[in-house]
Amino acid sequence: MIFFTTRYVSLASILAALSVPVVGWLCYAKTGRAIPIALTILAALIVLRHRVNIGRLLKGTENRFQKKS
């Protein structure tokens, strides 16, 4: 939904990465903490990898996806 409304691939990727640990904590916290902790670490790595994109999003200079005709 984020991609289709904003046309920012990086924003959709970042928000998807941030939603995975939330679901992990909600679904797996009762059975153990290894999976939610691993998902949280992976999400943090993904967000760190997108730090340049985050800077461009904040400045308003990030490229939007455009369909080529």
C-alpha cells in the first residue's frame, strides 16, 4: 500500500522491514525470544542499509518509481 500511494520503493522497503519484528514479537514472544530478537536485528540492519535513502526522503530528493512507456 505504501508503494502504491507514495511510489517510493525505499520507503515501502523500510516500513516493511520495520513491520516484520513487530509481527515477530506479537506472534513468537510467548514461545521464546530468539526469533523476535533475530528479526529485530535484521530489521535494524535493513534500516541501516537504507540510511542514504532515508536522508533523501527527508530532503525530498528521493526518486519515485515511474513506469516507462
